[in-house]
Amino acid sequence: MERLLRATINTWHGLLAAARSEEAFRLELIAVLLAVPVAFLVAEQAWKRLALIAVVALVLVVELLNTAIEKLADRVNLAIDPQIGQIKDMGSAAVGLALLIAAAAWLLALAERFGLI
């Protein structure tokens, strides 16, 4: 039980650190908070609501991983290093792909909701 409590505390510390230091994370967090009620208006079936919320939450997860990679890379080497630059670019690409997947899912759901498909 103590381990679970410690893990929960660490989770909150990580979320707060990201929210305090990363503007992108704050914007994506707002998107998740907006997506939850809007998903109930857009999708009629529970699994579709869950999918819409999950794809937006996935962006947050990928953003957290990207932020962790960037902060670790900066601690390892403060000098300009092409390999670290590539690593950071890959993390950024992962966030970009997650955003594209989320946008596609939401566009598809909205198109279906308004009878466009």
C-alpha cells in the first residue's frame, strides 16, 4: 500500500512539474479537459466517447515522454550535439504524430455526428 501511495505522489509531482514548465503540456491538458464533456456531445456510443477522450489523453502521455527525454538530454550534454538534436526531434515528431491521430479521430467523429459521412 505504501508503494502505491508513493507512486501516486510521484505521478502528481510529474504532472505538476510538466504543467509548471511546459506550455505545450498546459495547452494539451486544457484540450483534454474540454474533450471529456464535448465527447459526450459528439459521440453517442460509449466506446466512441472513450476513443475520443483516449486519443487526446494520448497526446498528453506522449508530451510527458517527450519532455522527459528533452530534460534528460539537456542534463547529459548542454553543448550543441547533432545526435541529441535528432533525439529531441524524434520526440517532437512523436508528439506531432499523436496530435495528427487525435485530430483525425475528432474530425471523423464530428463529420459523422453532423451527417457529413
